[in-house]
Amino acid sequence: MMLLLIVFIPFLAAIGLVFVPRNYRFVMRLVALATTLLVALLAVTLFWRFNADEACYQFVTTIPFLGADALGIHCRLGVDGINVGLILMGAIVAFAASCVSWEIKEREKEFYILLLVMSGGILGAFASLDLFFFYFFHELALVPTFIMIGVWGRGENRNYATFQITLYLSLGALIALIGLIALYLQLPADRRTFDIEAIIRHFNDRPMSENAQQFIFPLLMFGFGILVSLWPFHTWAPLGYSSAPTATAMLHAGVLKKFGLYGLIRVALPLMPDGAKSWLHILALLCLGNILYCGLVAMRQKDLNLLLGNSSVAHMGFVFLGIASLSLVGVTGAVVVMIAHGLLAALAFALSGYLYQQAETLDMTRMGGLMQRLPFVGAAMVLAMLAGCGLPGFANFVGEVMVFFGAWKSDLADAQRLVIVTAWGGLIIGALYSLRAVRNILHGPVGGKCESMTDANPWRKVPFVLLLGALIVFGSFPKLLTEKIKPSAAVIVNMANGGNRNAPNPSPPGATIARATTLGSAR
């Protein structure tokens, strides 16, 4: 019941807002804030009550659906170690996004309706145990993104960014849909279903043919990859985020973009081990484009949002690397990075949105000395940039160090040392552009656009404190995440390496996880 409420309360609130008169602005904001706060509290309760010792799905709820028996469609919701942290992160970011939506002054009713639909779609996509609703909820969250950028976006390139992000993400979703349909057709005609558990059980007993795996896996890899901004299909992301309203950028960059990564881990890896072993070497090489190329592009940016957009794409490379490692510690680290980056991206875009509302520009050459004018916002930005650098004490460090451990111990053959060394170089690049942005924006003489800026009041501080607090809590106590992720990740990694889903968890990777998490706590 709790999971059902988490997913559907935003939809019910959006329907309720339809009947609220337009001049009741306070009511609209209150409904959005109360709804997302309630969902966040329920997600915290769900996360706390989740049993970390079990690899099976928990809190499973089935919703009756017309025609389910004939079509094999069942709206089933459930959580395991892979998605319970993502749902918590998504709920926290949704509340933070509602808090910063004060910047919207026109068509507020439509904006809050779309914001709630987007939030519900995101949470539904992560919670769904049915391929149909897995895809349906994602599309339900994706459509508001296009509309919100087109209507409430900013900048001269707003319309171009809207068309570009619509074309790229529609293409990626279409390719992924072809792969999912092809996967569905691999089931016997009398046993076809969209139930993910049933599909996994079937192919665990009767493995898919290698030819089918070699055809379907790249469709899912590149389809989901485009949705995640896999290099070189990434150009939609920086411009789209720089043109999006703050709340939209927070939700898409922080949460919705993780759908493709989640799809690879949940569907592609366990069902197609032979396809994974053939294509993940290519994924490991492509992710270097994310880490290096996008990092170098970020170094050249003068606009803060373009820097953050390219940085977000670069961080996705670490998740791809963890997935490509096909190791328990690497995949566990990839999930931790997904959660940490979701919180960090939301924090970074929330801060940039605050600066834009104050200065009406994000040109870093026209800023300076903000630490004198905005001590709280400036301190929050320093912490956000340090978290992006992978500083110990933040959740990002825990995930990234586990990804490096996993990739180093993986079966990437002769390419593994090149990949690891190059990825370490990406961390250095990330530190350079992050610290340079801190210098240009926060230090030195006060820029001309910054004289009249004021620091955040107590209410405006709420989303920043919440997101920073979550990053620090998970960075200081990483076992809150890793102990929940590890059992479910072990099952997926075992299947991806050709084993049985019921096999016991391998101990060496688990030992590596313990060492990595201990290192994160100690440092």
C-alpha cells in the first residue's frame, strides 16, 4: 500500500489541481509542496523498513488492470536493493523541485500539474515490475519535460533546445521500445507476459538464443544510452538543461535520466549475458567520451548551466563504467553513483536557478565575489562543487571509488588499464572546472551583476540543506545504501555472468564492497 501511495498520490494531486481556480496561487503551491513532502516522507519510511538481507522484491502491490489476462499486462509495483534508493532519491528531489518552483510566475497551474505528473511518472517507472508500465511511466514523465522547457524555458536557444531534446529522447525511447518488443516476442506465444519477474524466470530456465541476444542487447544499450546522454549521443543534455526551468532541470538531470541506466541493470544485464559480454567492452570505451570529452567541454564553458550540464553528462560515464565492469562491486557502485549524482545534480541546478533569479545571468565572467554577498548560497555551492570532484565525505566518492575497484577487478582484458587510467584523468578534469567555477563566481571583487543580490532566507534554504544533508549522510554512512543494494546486485551480476539467479552471493566482491565502504567512512 505504501508504494502505491508513493506512485499515485502525485497523479491524484495533479487531477485535483485541474479544479483549482487560476487565481488561487497559494493553494497550487501548497498542494505541490504538501504532496511531494508526503511522498518524500513515505519514501523515507519505505527505505527505512526495507529488509537489506533479502534480494527478493518487497512491498509488492498489484493493481487490477482491464484486459490484463489477455495482454499479459499487470500493473505490479515492488522494490529491491536496486530501486529502493532511487525511489528515495527521486522523492527527495521532487520535494526540492517543488520548493524552488517559486520562480514560475506565469501559468502556474499548468506548471504544477506537469511537475506532479512528472514526479509520479518518475517514481512509477522505478517502482514498476511490468515492462509495459515501466516504459509507460517513463513516457508519462518525459512528455512534461518537453512542454516545460518549451513554455517556461529561458534563453535565446529555448526553442532549439526543446526540439533537440524532443528528437533525441524520442529516438532513444523508440529504439529502446523496439528492443523491449523484440524481447517480449522471444517468449513462447502461450507464455508471453510483460511481468519482469516472470520473464527473468523463463530465460533463467531457458536461455535466450545468442543471435537474439546479439540483436536485442545493442538496441537496449543504445536506446537507453541515448536517454542517459551516452557519448556521442549527448549533445541534447547541456543545452536542454541550460534552457529548462530550475525544477525541470533538477528532476530530469537528477532523476529521470537514470531511467536508462536502471533499464540496463534491471532488464538488459540479467536477461542477455552473452550480449552483455559482447557489447559492454564497447560501452566501456564510449563512456570515456563522457568522462573526458564532456569534461574538457565543461572546462571551456562560461555559462554556469552549460558547465553543470556537461558535468552531469561526464558523471554518467562513471555509471556506465560500473555497469560495464559486470562485477558486484562495480554494479553496486554504479547504483550508488546514480543516487549520489541525482542529489548532486538537483542541488547544483537549484543553486544555479537561485543565482539566475538574483542576477538574471549565469555568465560566470560577469559574476564574482558572491561569497561576500551570499555566504550561505556560496558555501552550499562550494560543497556541491567539492562533492562533484569526488571529495571523501560525500556519497559521490563512495560510488566512484567502488566503480574503480569494480572496473579494475573486471574482465575488461587489455583495455581495463587504459579505461581506468583515463577515467582517473577525468576526475582531475572535473576538479579543474569545478574549482575554477568556484574561484570565478565566489571569490575576487564583487561583479557588476552581483551588487544587489541577497542571500537565501530560511525557506529558500530548505531544498539546499535537504539535498546537501542527504549527500553527506550517505557519504558518511555508505552502508545505508550498499548493504541494501548488494544482495539484489549480486543476483543480477551472477545472471549477467551466466550463473543462476538462485546462486549464493559471491564472497570476494562482497569483501571488496566492505573494503570500499570502510574506506569511504574512514576518509
